[in-house]
Amino acid sequence: MKILDYKDMRIIHESEVCSPELVGRLKTGLYTYSNGHIYYNNNCIKIRYDLLDNGSGEMLSEKDVLDLYLNCFDLKDNEKIRSGTPLDSQKNHRFVYIKRDMEMNEPS
């Protein structure tokens, strides 16, 4: 994983991503990125730019730079967050999550 500062055109962090789930997620592109956060399914990953801005980015590991928040919503056993969400509504400054009832096979 490389994090590039586009303003200065320099790499501010580089590390090997060890989590197979995260590697797969990043490769498929099935996530939404906004303001230093990666959203997918019912999970969120916060990129710790505050740590990277201190200039110690090259000494930090994946676990230092990425904060994982899993199962953000309380879902029933038969509910899942639909792939490809959240949808980023920049006009309304909101995210839209679509959850699916697996028993009813209907979005809600």
C-alpha cells in the first residue's frame, strides 16, 4: 500500500498490506473512499492521516495507519449491507446504505 501526497508529489507512507480481506477489497474496487475513510459493506477503515502528517509514516505499519471499524450498523441475522454501498451523495453530504433482507430478497 502506498499513500501519495498529491500536493507535494511524494509518497508519505508505504507498507505491505497483510489482511487478505483488505487486499481483496482494494483489488476489486468495491468500496467508497471519502475524506480519508474507506467504506464497504458494514465496515469502515479510517486512514490515520494525523499520524502520517507528523512525518513518521515510513516507520508505521498497516495496523498503525488503518483503524478498522467493523459491523457499524446493528443488523439482524438475515440482513446484509448491499455491495457497492454506501453511495456518496456529495450534493446532500450524505452516504446512502442499502441493506437487503436475505429472506425476503428485497432492499430496504
